[in-house]
Amino acid sequence: MFIIFGIIGLIIISVAVWIRSEKRQDLFFVIGGISLLVYSFSIKDIIFSTLQVVFIVSALIEMYKLRKSKL
């Protein structure tokens, strides 16, 4: 059941690589990362879960920096 989250997360992150808008790209990274985080929790993989948290936090920081630079 949770493998669907992994597949969707991987697809979303793969699509995000091709998006030209940095703001939308970071949003896709966060959504895909959260989906993969759900999957990594379901398979009880601590390393994968930790890496996903770092990935999500990095994308959120990038979103914050982009928003701050626009103001």
C-alpha cells in the first residue's frame, strides 16, 4: 500500500528537475520528499528517513530564501 507513496514521490521529484521555475520546483521537491518520507517510514529505514528529512528541510530553506529575496 505505502509503495504508492514511494512511486508518486519519485515521479514528482523527477518531474521537478525539469521545471524551470525555482519556486515551483522547490514546492514539487517538498511534496515529493514528503511522499518519499511516508514511504521510508513505512519500510522502517532510518537512513532513508533521515535523508528525506534533510532533503525536505533543504528545499524549504531554498523556498524561504527565494521568498525573502523577492521582498
